[in-house]
Amino acid sequence: MSALTDLTIAGARDALRAGDTSAVALTEAHLEAAEAAGALNAFVHHTPDLAREQARAADARLERGDAPAMCGIPIGVKDLFCTKGVPSQAASRILDGFRPEYESTVTDRLFTSGAVMLGKLNMDEFAMGSSNETSTYGAAVNPWRAGNSDAALTPGGSSGGSAAAVAARLCLGATGTDTGGSIRQPAALTGTVGIKPTYGRVSRWGIVAFASSLDQAGPMTRNVRDAAIMLGAMAGHDPKDSTSAELPVPDFEAMLTGDIRGQVIGIPREYRIDGMPDEVEAHWQDGIAMLRDAGAEIRDISLPHTKYALPAYYVIAPAEASSNLARYDGVRFGRRAALSQGDGVTEMYEKTRAEGFGDEVQRRIMVGTYVLSAGFYDAYYNRARKVRALIKRDFEEAFANGIHAILTPATPSPAFELGSMAEADPIEMYLQDVFTVTVNLAGLPGIALPTGQDRRGLPLGLQLIGRPWEEGALLNAAQCLEDRAGFVAQPEKWW
């Protein structure tokens, strides 16, 4: 069984097409692995009956020779994606019992391509968090351990369950969403690959919204080739999503030559932040050397408005969240609080939201409502929008000056202990997004991949930022870096 769970998406695809295994066998191996990994709390809703039904259908397609690349591939789905008839709670108590009567565009495309859903994956509540500790299901746990320590580590957030499941070999790939780094940060902390596509490349329809101008779905896998395969199945224009781009989806896998000779890689000086661990800085320098050795030109660049990115993000994202989450009122779906005699609709709203939303979600709703209020709209929200435009312009100027991709650290530290920031100022947790939020503010594609380990054996990741709509070129640069780094480490099984 373990040999099947060690396959990559590309390896499983080839084995299925060659008849070396079946979708049913592959699915059973992963269902068994997911069931046995309760200590990780990565899967929060198992769907074995649906998985077996989809696996049998995939085998029938394989027999007919009608087998897209994802046909028969067992995946996990982040709890933010609405899946028909399956609990879809966004890891929030307020959506307890919600089973959609419709399918998100992304999951529909994956199922149409023959993918097999093993279940729903843990996440931070409404995708608000960087450690997967705000979930109503409890924290997901990173399968990696630091040296000889038994301390539980965060898998990152908000797509922490997706990252943990892929790293622990519980599924071959998983869906994630990225609003300020929620695919890339957990990928870096778990030794996996995660790509946030250009805003509009992947439909947002049927994904529970956090911040509509920032959210973007993407795949989380164990290597770059798998990310290219899965992104190809997820991407494409969707008439149900007004922000979806009407552009053809290229064959991302076919673009993976690993050859970046002559390309110019930018190194932004503003990403050298105070207090960054020496290991992270040294790891960044190693990545620069790898790309230079591969034939790329390395050029120092400036993205001068980077220092304003976190403040701007934490005005814009809560503002959009306060608007999006206003629909959760206990009237039409989800949880409704018990009411006392004489309570009216206002009391129902107040009680439902007070017991349904967690602390972090309440905090962001209040901040968002504040910055959108009449007296502060111009002082905060409009100013943040102007800063966002300047950040976007910084990237546009860099690309116009010949930069093909930008290399940065993915996170300011390796995985940290669960609970270690419980008493910290919330801003300390927000700093986990310091290297990733600019990509969302500018709507650009970004990918994080593992390229080394720290002295305790924990994965360290680097981030590549690409030109808009050029995910193929970005994946190719990542393939080059992956080839050079040769990262093959796996967490030792303790769960």
C-alpha cells in the first residue's frame, strides 16, 4: 500500500494508463492512509463512498482510453470549496450542518477530469489565519518534527490541512486557496509545492469568499510537475465568475523544460527584512546561486512600496471580509443560535454571530467594518487601495525592465510550534505573510517550493513570482530550481 501512496500525480497517471495499478487500488491505499492519520487532523470530513464510486468510474474511463491526466488521482479538497451534498463549513461553527446543493467550479472541473475526492481538509476559519489554529475542527498538525523534539508544529495556514495531507502522503494533491499567502506559506512549512495563479486564472465560483479581490484557488502537490498537471485541470474561464479571465489554458506540463538560460531573475532588496533568521537568508542565497548556475542572469531590483504591503493588506482584506461575511446571519443556512422569549431579528443576528464566528474572524470583521465606516473610509480604505496600485506598479516596472521572475524567501521562519503565538500580539502572526501578500495585492502568480532544510531538519522554501498569465514560464523556472535543489526529504512517520 505504501508504494501507492508514495507515487506522484505524474507517476500515478502513468501507472494507471499502463495498467500497473487501478484507480480503485490507488484510492483504497489513500483512504487507508487518511483514516490512519487522525493525529494530524488534516481530513475533517471523509468521503469514502463517494471516493470509491469516483474510482470505479475512473477505471471505466481508463479502460475506454478516455483518461485525462487527473483521471483516477486521489485528492483532498479544502473545506472552503462547496461540494454537493458534502459538509462545506469553511472550518467555521456558523456553517455547521451546511451541505451545498451545488458544486464549485474547481471541484466540478477536477471531477470531470476523473479526480477522486477522499474528503474535505482542515483550514483556518474562513481562511483567516497563518497557522491553522482558528479552525472549528481544531488545529491541523504538521507531519514534520524538529530534530528530536515531539512538539507539534503548525502546517501553516490557511490551507494547513491541504499541506499536511500532501506532505504526509494522505493524498496525491489537494486544492488550496490563497488570499495573502495561504497556499504558499503552508507549502513552504511542509516541504510541498503550492502555486497561486494569476488572479482570474481559476474560477472562484462556489468557493466561500474571504476577500473577493484577493482570493485565488490553486493546487498543492509534492513537486512542480504535479502542480502543472493539477493546475491545468483547475484553470479556465467560467461565465459564472465575473472576474474569470477569458483566456486559453496552455499545457503547463509541456512547458517544463527546466531550461532558464538567458532569463533574468530579480532579487528585491526590500525583502531583506530586519530579524530574518540567518538560515533563511543563507537559503535564499543558495537559491540565487542555483539559478545563476543554471544560466540565469541575477539582477538586484527595487520594489519600493513593499514596506506598505502588510498594512495595506490588513485594511483591504478585512474590509472585503466584513462585507462578504454579512450573509451569515442564521436566517437561510448554517447555524442559528437559540433565542430567548422576546428576542427579535437583531438579537438573532447578534447571538448567532457571537457564537458562530471565532475570535480571529470577529476581529477582522470589526476592523473591516471600521475602515469602511463613513468617517474612516478615505483615511484607511481608499489610502490602502492607492498603496495597492503603487505595489502593482512596482512589479509592472520590474517586468517592463526585463525581469522574467522574482526570487524571494517564502516565509520568515521554518514551521513553529502550535500554540507558541497564543499570547502574542495578532500582528506577530500577520508577519508570517510578509513575503507573500504583495503577490495577491498585485494579482500575480507565485509559487513556493521546498529547496532545503534548516539545522533541525525542517523544510525551507523559496518563492518565485512571475509575470501575469505566465504560469507556464513560472512553473518552468520552479522546475529548474527544484532540479537544482534536489529536495527529496520526507517527514518520518510518527502518527
